[in-house]
Amino acid sequence: MTAPTITEPQVALARSAAEAARAVLPTSRELVVGVPVAASEDALPDGQAITARFSGAATGDVVVVVGQDLADALKESPLGELDLTAAVRPALEAAARTFGPVVLDPGQVMEPAVALSALAAKPGAVAVPLLDGETVRAIVALSLTPWPAEAGPGGVPARRAEIGAIRGGLDMLHDVEMEVSAELGRTRMSVRELLSLVPGAIVELDRAAGSPADLLVNGRLIARGEVVVIDENFGIRITEIVAPGSEQG
């Protein structure tokens, strides 16, 4: 079976993403970015993998595999056991944002072989080793749907230049105020039921507990997210950007 090939644009973009991730990866070693290759289970460092999906200017998956020494150090921190996903999340975000403004899902810890095997099954998946001398200490792996046809200077997707030009023409609209609202759910009531409402009454909505809330701009659904509390105020952490035309999904 012929090994999958990766294109020069994929190599350039993957290298840029790995460099961004390397800069914020919590490790005491000075790692260097190796040669991007087609994603596989080969040359895996002992450790843990954190995988997450992103969407927005680009859609895809990112996996960061860290060595067991880092995973153990986080568990034995003087501050107590630290969450590996939270510690590595900045690297996941840095890699994904190489492709433009994106929203990253919460991510999850997996066995490296499982995470890379799942990623390798997707077309064009690329893995970039982070090296300490000759030793692979970490891996940044990516899959995009689809990959940009070409990369611009510095490995930045050419499409981002087009996005920048479009946004430049919209600068005059930046100060226009728009009504942003969050919606937990909806229901339908008869006039009789509406008039019978009293303090303490419970109105059942069409959403299950824990379901994402909708974020609307001028009444139009643009995103979904989870409800959070910030300084005693409610807020929404965005987990999904709704593509135009799929608002009813």
C-alpha cells in the first residue's frame, strides 16, 4: 500500500501551525520543529494526546501529543494535579489559529495511538514532530477540510489574504451597534396559559438541560455556546459558529 503524500502547501501550513504550538507548549526543553510527514502512528513518544476539532475560517482537527514526562510533571505539580487538557489548550489554539479565526471545541485526552490513528484516516492529515536533538518529544498533527490550494508567505493560507481584503472594506462598519442576545430555548403557550403565569411558575423550554444556548445578532442565529458565569454575570463561551444557511440545523 502506497504511503499517502502531502503537498508543499500542506507542509508549509503544518510547519507554521507546529511552530505556533511549540512556542506556547509547557515544556522545559527547547524543542525544534521537525519535517512534516503524513500522519501515522510511527515514532510516537510515550505520553498522552489531546485532540480537538475547530471551525470558523477553517474546519479541521488538531492533535498535540506530549511526552510522559510533561504529563507526569503536571500531575505532580506543587499546586496539585493540573488538568492536562487545560495546560495544552494554548498550543491547540495556537496551531488552529494559524488558519484564521476559529473556535476550538473543549478537547479531550486520548491515547496517542488512538488519536493519531483516527486523524490519519482523514485525507491529507499531517504530523509534525517536535524534537529535542534526535528525540521526538511531542507531535502536532492536523487535518483540514479542505486544505487551502496554496500557501502564502510564511505558510499563511492564501485565502486569509482574501479574507483580510474583504474585512478591510468593512472597516467602516466596525462601530455600528447591533443587538446581541442569548436564547436558552423556546416554547409555545396559549393565551390562557400565559395569563395563568404567577411568580414561581415553571415554563418548560424545548431544550434539554445542558444543551448549548443560541447566540443571535439582530434575531439571526450566528453561534452556539455553553452558559458560564463571569464575575457574577452570565456569559456564553462560544463552542460552534453556525454556517450561513444552516441556522435551522
